[in-house]
Amino acid sequence: MVGKALRSLNKAIYRISAALSLLLCTSLGYAESVTKTWSFAEFAEPKFDQSMPHWPYANPDAPSGGTVRLSEVDNFDTLNFYVLKGRWPQSIGLIYDSLMTKSGILGTYLDYGDEITARYGLLAETVEYPEDLSWAVFNLR
């Protein structure tokens, strides 16, 4: 009997605290102006807007298909590089994507180009952030 009463009380407290936290987050979240965009730059405006059909250095008419073969000098025993033990292949980064990417070709003179801090959505369709940049919300594709 006492166990049922305690469970009911716990459920009621949980529901009340969830409702209050939702109300608090909603009221605080809209108190400041929030920017929602597909690109982000810390020091200047991004060079490209969302209407660009492709990166300027990319050829949209390039042939597609084929096979990529990568060699590995040493051995590996895991495909997860978030482990403390084990060795992953050097090319493991090619199978992961990030939320946002920079313009330019990694490892070339186009690596940063003229946009040092600009990032564009890759997995993230949009990013939302306040004026003081204290938090960010990424909306995935």
C-alpha cells in the first residue's frame, strides 16, 4: 500500500518537474534573439549562401562511379577510434562526417582560402545560435 502511494507521488513529482522545466526552457529560450542559418562565421559574413548549387572548386559534371582502394602500412584491430585500447586505420576519418564543414579542399592551398572561421552545414541543415554565442542547436538533415 505504501509502495503504491510512493510510486504515485514519484510520478506526480516527475510530471510536475518536467512541465516546469519545459515552461522555464520555453520562456528563457525566446527571451533573446536567435539566428537560424545554414552557415556560420565568427568574424565575418560567410562567403557563400544557401542558394549556391555546388562548391566553386567542384565539377558537377564530373564522372561518378569507380572504386577507391586505400592501403594501410600497419595493422589495425578496430574501426572505432573512440576506444582507449586498440589501433584504428589511418584512413578512418574518411567514413565519418561532421555537423559542419569548411569551404576548400583539405590539405591544399584551398584549405582555408579566404574564410578562416566560416563553416557550412554538412550533416546539419541549419544551426541556431544567440547573439552571445553561448549555445548552438543543430537541426539535422
